[in-house]
Amino acid sequence: MKPFRSTTFFRDGMSSRPPVMGTVPRGHLRADREFFTGKKITAGTSAPAGAQTATPPGASAAQGIAAYPDDVEE
């Protein structure tokens, strides 16, 4: 079935339902940046998501290990 072609599935012949007023489709609401990235936003962070910064390669790995909530034993 092609999008927006008439069909016999619904009585009015429409192939899809119109969106409900006041709802947000999945994947479109990104207002809470901390919720979707999982990272706390500091006062000095003003770069947009995805912006590249000049940090050494091991810096982020060391930060992640220090922030791990449980002890890891080998």
C-alpha cells in the first residue's frame, strides 16, 4: 500500500489517521537535553550538541571511568 492512497481498511477510505492535536510524535521532542543525552549540562557548556571540541582522546575515557557508579573487578 502506498502512503495516502485510499484503502478499504477504514470506512472513510483514508489510509492513515490524522495526528491528534496537542501530541508530539516519537523522536521529535528534544527539549530536555540532559534527559536525551544522559549528560549533565554544566554552566560553561554552551556548544550545540554534536559540536567538536579540542579535547585529548583519553580525557573523556578517564572521566567516564571516574564516574562509573559501581566498582569493577577483573
